[in-house]
Amino acid sequence: RLLIGAVVLPLHDPVLVAEQIAIADLMSGGRINVTFGAGYVASEFAMFGKSLADRAKLMDSGIETIIRALRGETFEADGRPVCVRPLPIQKPEEIILVGGGVKASARRAARFGLGFLPMVPDLVDVYLEECRKHGREPGLYFRPMLIPISIHLCEDTERGWAAIERHAIHVITEYAKWAEQEGDASNS
């Protein structure tokens, strides 16, 4: 299985994302998963000409468009025709996970019948309960801290850490700054 990194879906064209997923799934022989997150950094949304306040609406419409496109439907989205070909090997529900650190992400995953990649351990129970409410079997899901975010292989751990230390600290520091600036960024 190839677990592709998270895509902040509200910042991207869902039709293009659907086509990219279909091609990647075909190239991998049906072994990919893609996680969609709603995002939470206002400056990133501004950079893409989007509003953070619209993220829940963009996330829902983007997921709906991608699922329909990957199922092979021909339809219209935002006034343009959609017909994605070639189709992926896997069903969209086998490919897509919703990621997030708020209850809305767990509810969204269950509502769409998708897998879930929570950032907070308590959200697994919210996801499972929401799946029951919707009469759905849970999709692929992970318990936080059981999967590594990154893996770095090296023969000499001291040299390996020296090579990545400043980069790892930079990433952690930037995420901490964003979280402090944005707070919870609502429960979208």
C-alpha cells in the first residue's frame, strides 16, 4: 500500500485531483490511498485566492466531485462538464481518507463513507459512532501515534540526525506558529 501525503483539498481543483488520483492508482496497480484535509492556515488560503471561511463548503463539494468522477459518472460541476477517464482500479471509497484534528473531519469521513486519518486519538471513537449512525461500515482508519508521520533511515543515527535536525525543528516550529495564529480555526 502507498499512503500518499495529505492534500489540502479546498485549495485545489477537484476534477484535476480526481484525474491525478485515477492515474496514480493505475500506475500503482491499485495500491494508493490519498488523505484530504480541510486546511487551517489563512495565509495558505489567501495564496490560492480562497477564503478559510469557505473551507467546509469547498471540502464537501470537492469530495463529492471527486467521488462521482472516480466512479465514472459524467456530470456537470461548477458549470463545466466532468468525465474522468481512465478510471482507477480501486473504488473511490477504497482510495480516499479524510484527515483532520476536529470532530467535523470524523463526521465528514463517515458521512461520505470514506476512511479516516485522525490527528487526535479521541476522534476515532467519533468516526466509528458516526459510521454507525449512517449505517456504514468504517473505512480504513488509523489510530494516531500508531503510524509514523515520517521515517528516516540511516546507518549512523548521530550523522542521520545531524543531517535532518534543523529541517525537523523548522517544520515543528512552523506548525506550532500556525496553530498558535489560527487556534482551532473552527470546527469545519
